[in-house]
Amino acid sequence: MAKTLRISHPAISGANARETLRFYTETLGMELVLRQPNLDYPSEEHLFFHVGDDNFIAYFVPKEGVDPATYEQARPGSGHMDHLAIDIRMADLEAFQVRLKEAGVTVQGPVDRGYERSIYFPDPNGVTIELLAWITEPPAGMSQAAIIRRAQQLREARGAAFIEDDDVRAAIGELRKG
């Protein structure tokens, strides 16, 4: 049976071209790997940011001279994209908070997510971004899906509401044993 491999990229529309480019490259430190006209809408530009580990974010923004007022700001909540989550290393969480605050970005968190810590903030187009760090980092070559799947089973077995870091560590230990 054919299977999906991974999410290649979310494709987001935004009104703030210059700010979007600066935010994702300078503030978040992503590499812009593609910049070209949007093949479907000639009045837009297609930006393609490398998040890391062959994961990407695509942004469609108005070309220079196009009125950005024709674009709607993002709205979180039901029926809309609530947020875009991006993995980071725990050791980098504080540095990102500092960098974002220095850039004038309002940051919420860190928020305790059981086995992760997250910070939330808006990008220049109103899209909520979550930077999340696993407390216990998945070992190289070990599938996050396998870790979460086993940690979920362990959480359910102990009757807990959420996966905790202890579940993740136990899952990693079991998966290493094979």
C-alpha cells in the first residue's frame, strides 16, 4: 500500500513580504532556499524557507507594488490554521526567546506540554508560530512517531491525561532494546 512520507511544507499566504522574509531568515534563522514568482498568481512571490532536516515553509506574499491590503491577516482558531509548530533543541529555547524579544516580538511561554516546552508568537502575517523542544531529545535515527506511539501507550497504561517526559524516556529505552 502506498504511504505518505512526511509533510513537505505548509503553504501560507501573507501580506507582509519584507517583514516575512526578514522574520524567517533573521529572527528565526531559517535559510531562504527558493524565491520566485508564484506560478499560480503572477502578482505574488513564492518564498521557500528551510526549517531544518529537509522540512520547509512556503509563503506566498504580494510582489513589490501590489497592495497588501487585499490580503487578510491570519486568524487562529477553529476553521483556520491554529498554529505552525517547529521543532527546536531545548538548549536553544532561551536563545530564541531572547532573539524574538529583541526583535520586538511578543512571546508567550515557555508552556509546559508534558514532554515538551513551547513558546508561541505571531509572525508578521498574524500566523501563530510554536517553537517546541522535547525535554528528552529523540535519538538520531529513531522515529518521533515510534516514540510518541509507545509513550502514548505508556501514558494510557498509567491512566494519565498527558504524555510526560518519563513516558518518552521509557519509550526510547524500550525502542532501543528492540
